[in-house]
Amino acid sequence: MKNLFIIFVLIISFNVSAKALQIGWELWFPYQYRNSQQHLVGLDFEILNTILAKTDYKVAYTELPWKRHLHYIKIGQLDVAMGASYNEERLRYAMFTQAYRQETVNLFVKKGTVKAIKLNSLSDLINSEYMIGIESGYYYGEEYQALMKKSEFREHISEVVDIEENVTLLMQGHIDGFLVDPATIKAFSKKYQMNDEFEQHTLIIYQSAIHFMFSKASVAPETVQTIDNIITDLKASGELDTIIQKWQAMQ
């Protein structure tokens, strides 16, 4: 009986260790996308794959919109999210590694319209006629979060699933600009040959550290610590900077 118990424990232990980390992703140039060979590539993928290569973890990737991704992290249906900003709301259901890169968000408008769109702060939207596009579930900083509590601000915000929708709405004249990471719009413009279509407005939105985010409902804290330790090692060795610089050079 004792031997059977030991075998049972070993089987359970093997199954736990063999369980793949369920990782979500969405189309997000130049961080997460499929190349012409349909391989999953991008800065976030390369950093995460470099980390996982130093562990015994298996992975399974699922493509889905960011807002649904957050929900699945909350309930434990997905284990990991790449490219996540830290905030108090997410901390209730998720654990974060240390930052592995930085992200900046700016307002982008049609080329030649910057001077016509007179916005010195986000709050100026309230008394304007402008409509600004954002992507559902994304974090745009504390000022934006506070302003979204006001209905007179929300009526100037157009919420869509991804950058493609925002670009379409801008080109059709339904919005006056959209919030996006400059690296993302640069990569998007290069891919779709739209290099002369957009320009950055002077309005400052926010800059934030970016982390890997793990579900508290499905991931042990020890797993997060393992990943965090490897990030520390990659920073110390310079390998993390090398990967980031390679992708910056490609843009």
C-alpha cells in the first residue's frame, strides 16, 4: 500500500510539472505577431522564449483580445500575459514579475493635423469636439483612469478591439486620433506601407514599466519567482538589452 501511495504521488508530481503554461497573446506589432511563415514572433515572444528555455516549463499559446485575456487571467483559464502594465486593480487577481521593458503611449493623428488638434492635456477633451480611439482593456495611466470616471470625458472616447480598427476609424474620419505605443504604430505603418499617414501629437499620455503577469488562480508564486530570477540574470548578463536593441534596430 505504501509503495502504491508513493507511485501515486510521483504520477501526480509528474503531471503537475508537465502541465503547460497557458499563455495568451494578441496581434501587437512589434511585440507579438505572426511572421510570413506564420511563426509567433516579436520582442515579447523572444524575451519570454529566452526565459522559458532556461526552465522545464512547457507552453501553449492562445490568440485572443486583451480584454478577454485579462478575464481569463482573473479566473485562471489562462496563466500568463505578456506586455502587462502594473496597477492596483490587476494586483487583486494577478502576480507580476519585475519589469522587462518600458512602454510609452502617445496620441497619434493624421499627418498634417497636429496643429489643428488643440489639446494640452487629456482633460481638455472634455470641452472639445474631438473623439479619441483606445483599445479595450488597455491601461493608459492614472490620469486617464481618473478621467474615465467622468461621463463628460468618456463621451470623447471610442473603444475598439485593436489598432486596425482605430486606423480604419481615423482614416474614415470617425475619430481624430488614437492612443498607441510609438513602436507599435511605427511597425504597423511599415508593415502596411502607411509611413506617411500618421504623426505624433505633442500631448503626453504616459510611460510605464512592462511586466509578465501571472494568474493567482492558477499559478504558484514559486513559478513567478523562477521567472523573475531569470529576468534578473538576463539583465545582469546584458542578454535582455541585446534582445531589445535588436528589435529596436529592426523598426
